[in-house]
Amino acid sequence: MDKKLIISISAIIAILAIAFFSQKSYSKKFGETLISGATNQASAYLAKGSDWVMSNVYSKITGEVQKRGDIIQTELTKEKEKISENVGEKIGNYFSGITNSILHPGTANSCATQPTSN
């Protein structure tokens, strides 16, 4: 019990001493040096992490994105062609219906796209 009490009191004294001395003006230079060193070390770790991400993750992602983009582009081109064919077919049917109604007036269903009136 005595050993734990001595360790606890020593820890409290150390914390209070750090708090007290950190408020003194002569410790300002030490704090600046400590912060500068920590910033430099963090920058180094960040640069290493960024290099690792660029070499391991980014290269894999860009390849997959390019592959998926090509697939999507191909599908979009196919759908555009289908729409163009469908529109062309409907326009052709419309004009053939008009031509039939002009050439064969009075026959039933001479104009396929003409709505029936009630």
C-alpha cells in the first residue's frame, strides 16, 4: 500500500511541476522546439502515408475506375443507338401512315398513328 501511495504522490507532483513550469516564460523556447519537432515528425509520417496511398491504393482504384468507366461508356453508346433506332422507326411509321392515308383515302387503318375518334 505504501509503494502505491508513493507512486501516486510522485505522479501528482510531476504533473503539477509540468503544469507550473509550462507557464514560465523561459519554457516558451522549449515548448516551441517541442512543437516544431512534433510538427516535423508528423509531416514525415504524413508524407510516407501519402506515398503509400498513392502507390498501393490509388493505382488500384484508378485502374478499376477506368475499366468501369469504359463499360458504362459502351452501355451508354448502345442505349443511344437503340433510342435513335426506335425514334427513326417511329418517324418512319408516322410518315408511312401519312403516305398511306394520302394514297389510299377511305381505307381502314390507312394511318397507323392516327388516333380513333369516338
